[in-house]
Amino acid sequence: MGPDQIRSVQWNMAPIRAWYETHWPLFVPLDDLRQARDAVRDEIRRRTLASNPLAVSLDDEEATAAPATLPEAADFLDPKKPLPRERVAERFARYVDGFMVSPDHRSLTLIVRPAGTSLGVSEARALIDRMQSVVDRHKPELERDHLRVGFGGTFPLFIAEYEAIINDVASTALLCVSLVLLSILLFFKDIRSVTSLGLAVLMAVGVTFGLTRLVIGYLNTQTAFLGAIVVGNGINYGLIYLARLKQLRWQGMSLREACLQSAETTARATLLASAATSVSFGVLVVAANRGFRHFGFIGGIGMLLCWLCTFLLVPALLTVYEKLRGPPKVRPDTTQETLRPVVARMLEYRRPIIAAFAVLTVISAVLFIRQIPDAMERNLDNLTNDLKGHDQLKADHDRANSALGRSISGAIALFDSWPEADQFCGVIRERMKQAPYDQLIDSCDTLSSVAPRDQDEKLKVIREIVAELPDRLVRRLDPAQQQRVRQVREQLAAQKPVTVEQADPVLVDRFRERDGTVGRLAVVTAKPLAKLELAQNLEDFVRGVRGVQIGGKTYDATGENVIFADLLTNIDREGPRTAFLSFAGVCLLVLLFFRRLRTAAEVMGSLFIGVVLMCGIAAVVDLKINFFNFIVYPITFGIAVDYGANIAARNRERQGDVIGSLAEVGPAVTLCSWTSIIGYGSLLFSLNRALRSFGWYAMAGEVTTIITAIVLLPALLCAARSKERAGEPGFPGRSAAGARPDTLKG
């Protein structure tokens, strides 16, 4: 395929093993070589004194005793220790004839590195296709020998995940739109309502993503599914509007008058809901994570555009439809007659309802507070993509990793020079001697692990060691030791300066930058059993590769693991802040809208209790907070305030008729929550586990907040009304015989 496409191919470890076996003395640290030289001198002196009874030591008697341990570089003097070259061979012993084979010896791994350090989806797809074409050309030979070539690694997984996300986005969007439109059709039993509102919302979504294209330019894993969320939640404003419009049209009002009166009734409350939702999304813009900022921008713009398109387009579309098909049939609205008795009966028990919710709130709060120490998802495996239908790819990827012989997890640091990279690794190696880094960090390598630095000084010390081992002294050793020392002496004497150009290109490639520069990178590798998928281990590993002081500057390593650790840190810092800002912003909007502290407190109180109940459910089912689903808190405040705000606004319009207000707007509000549940439920089909957890969390929040809006809030409104205007029609009282005779009036 050529060097313009493939940078390097690593298929056998034998050349690398030979490089280190041949030049092992140059890779010994200079201080260790000096210690080895001094140890050799001391050992020769000790043996000389011990073998010559006439020799007299002028030092203490203990000076002639054998040292307890020898420096590692002088281990060749100890017959119980393996020789240096043998230790090198042990590192490569797992490779059969140098090949990277799986533990069951049924597969062989080749590492192919493409030209360039980063590829887009199309480039990666083209590269894999070209590699597959090479495999296909050899298909007859492969089939004859019963062989198969599979692909694993970053690029195949990247392509599979991207294509799966694209399929997920398309399928979830289609499912969400279909279920939402079907729900509207079943509710309104009117094609014109479904068509008008559906076109208005889809246009708003289209404009939203058009603006996203202009401002951001792309979608990511977090924002790709916002279409379903915007549809599920943005359609709520139109549902409230059409529900009121339907009631007026059934009373025989003309379309123009009905549209105007419906807008007067619902526009302000739905605008409050739209603004509150935009605020809850908008607070994410202050997040440090770019994905969350994009999420906040798209969601905030989308909610406002849905409200705008609803009141601009739906009346116009209904007018066009009516000119083509005529007005709907006038028929009596029986919803009030059906629901008023049910609502009245429920609100007779307003005090038990309030008490029950108070108890549930306390229980939920206790459960959630008890779970807080373990509320965060600490196993990152539970947040990864679940590639369904790619079992062979995952199996090939795992098999290839098992053949590498070392972990592929780690971090990388970039410096201004090669010496700075070496100093960085020097600090890391010192940290590796301390807990917990000794269990997490396996190595820190620079270009010096390929072509050692300080070669002139090292060669000088090596020559001194060789000079200390003349034949006349070696012959005094026992035969086994003579052979060991001669082998090492020959290897030491053979050392010459080595350069980067002499090394295997595969070794150098690890430290090559995109422009071809080598030497300025340091690569930190995690231990195979570091288990960086566990948050505590990951955070400890990242601390170990950060904050390295070199020449008055502070250097940090970076990489996928570091980014994940930062996401966890961001949740701890930004999660409570964004939730508080969202709640505070929504409270302010509600207060400005109602201009009455008590009503605002009742609306926000029922919403807050709904969120607390959501926390309790999450604690009961052990639903963890992660770097994605934590945004459900600020979003729920903004979206769910819609329900209580519409009920309270309709109650104010009807001058305190709680029963009539709930019977009138309650079905539409419930439908709003249902469409939101559909939008969130579509996320359950996502391949990303974190996104699925967001769907579950948000659905739980929808259920609890709609219940508090249509059960608790009316009970609170009734309780407040009983103190202000006891006996007013529409207010359910109690008597010894049960309900008051005028309970259903008003």
C-alpha cells in the first residue's frame, strides 16, 4: 500500500529483541554502570584477599566480607542471578519465534500504523477498505490453508461505533417521531392537528440543526440524539395550544377567533416553559466540557424555536388545511364532564395526598443522601459503547490485544526537547516506587529507550569494567563463573555508539510526531492489571502523570484516560453548580411570570419534590450518576416546570377553579409528559450505555414530576384556596356526609 498510506507494520518482535540483547549495556543507567564498576572492583579485591593468605588488608576485617547484594548491573557476578541478556530474553519469551500470538496460539497479530496521527471517518473507512482489498486478493490461499484475516484496534472500532451511532440516530429519530405523532393522533383524533403540529416541530428541529451546522459544524455522541429529545419535549407547547384550540372549536368558535383566544390563554405559560427549558439547557454552556456546551446550545435553541414555530406556523397550517378540507365538525366536549368528578374525588383527600408526598419526599431524600458516597458510576466499563452485531470484530480486537503482551492504556506528554522528555520520565519512575503508582504505572519511555543518551560516558565506564576483568583474574574463578564473566565481558567490549537511524523503525515510530519530529514525546504505559476502568484507579493513574516540574515549568501527560478522569472531575465540580443555576433560573422565571410568591413557591415546590422523588427511585434501583446523565438534573427542572406552570396558569385564568383547571388542561399536560418520555425512551436503544442511563434517569424524572404536577400541585392549590376563599364554587370541601353538593360547580 506504500508509505503514503502505511507508516509502519510490526509483525515480529525478533528484531526488537535482538536490538536490546545486543545493546543492553547502553540501556543501563549511567549511575548503575558506575555502581557496577565499583562493585566489580570491590569483588575482585575481596576475592584477591581471600585467595592470598599472605595478603593483609589495611581496612576493617568486615571489608573482606561479601556484600549482601550486588547492583543489578553487576548481577553477572552472582551465579544465582540470570545474565543481563537472559533477562532481556525473558521479556520476549511469550512471543513464539518472535510472533505476537494469542495465549491459545490460534491467532497471530500484526500492528499496522497508518500515515498521519489522526484520521476522520471517511479516511479510516477508506484505509480499512484498501486493507480488506489486499486480504481479498489472497482469498484463495487463505481458504486453502483454512485461515482468516480479521481487523481490530482503534480504527475498526471507531468505524463500527460511528456507523452504529448513525443507525441509532436514524432509527431512534424515526421511532420517536412516529410514536409522538401516533400519540397526538390518538389524543386529538384529528389528522389536521397531527399534520400541523408535526410539520411545525420538524421545521423547528431542522432549523435547530441547520444553526448547529453553521455555529458548531458537527454532532458528537452526546448531541446526535438531541433530535429525538427536542421533538419529544418541544412538541409540548403545541399540545397545550392545540388542546385549548380543540375545546374552543368544538364549542363552534371560528378558527381565527379560536387561534387568537387559544394563544392568549396558552402563549405566556408555554413561553415560560420554553424559556425555563432553554435556561436549563443554557446553563450547560458554562460547562468546561465542549460536548456539554454543544448540548446546551442545541437544546436551548431548539426549545425556543419549537415554541416560536408552534405559534407562527400551526395557525397558518390549520388555515390552509381548513380551506382544503373544511372546518371540523362541531361536537360537545365531554372531557370536563368525565374528568371533573374524578378530580373532585381525588382532591377531597388533599391533606392525605400532601402528607403522603411529604413522607415519600423524606424517604427519597434519605435514600439519596445515603447513596451520595456511591452515587457516581465508578466503573467506566458501564459507560462504553455496546457494539451489537459486531461480535466478530470485538472478538478479534480482544484476541489481538491479548497477543501484545502489554497494556495499551496510558498517556503521552509532549515537550520542547528530548532531554525534557527524559527528565519527565525520570520523575515518573521515581513516582512508580510509591503507592499507589507502583500498582498502576508500568513504564515511562522516551526515545532514550531506543537510542540511549549519555552514550560517551556510558561507554567510558563500560571500558573501565572490561579493563577490570583481565583473563588472569577471570581464570581464578570457578568454571561456571568464568563462563558467565567472559560472556558479559565480550558483550561489554562489543559496545559501540548507536543512533536512532540504526534502530528498527517500529521502535522509533512510537515517538514520531505528525511532522516527522522524534524525541519530544514521553509515553507512559499502565500495568496490564491496573484496571483503569475503575474510577479510583484511573484518577490515581492520572495524578501520577500530572504536575511534573521540569525547568520551572509544569508538564502534564494527556490521552484518553486523562480525558475520562477530567470528565469525572467535571461532574463533581459542575454537576451541583449547573443543577443549582438551572433551579435558580427557573425559579426566577416562574416568579416573574406569576408575580405571586405563593403560587411560584407551589409550582417550584411540586417540581422540586418531583426531582427528589426521582433521586429516590434512582437510589432504589441503584442508577448511578455518570459524566453524561448528570445533566438530567438541570434539564428536568426546565422541562418539567411546564406541567405545573400550565396547571397553575389555567387555575389563575379560571379564578381559582382548581377542579376545572385540572380537568381542562390535565390531559394535555399528561400528553406532554408522555411525548417527553417517548423522546427519552428512544435513548434506550442507543449503543452507548451512558446515554441509555440518561434515558432511564430522565424517564424516571418525567414520571415523578408529572405525578407531582397533576396530583400534589392541585392539592396544594386547594389547600391554599381553602384558607383564602372557603366555600367558592370549584373548591372541594368536606362534610360529615362526604363531598359538598357544589363540588362539581364552577
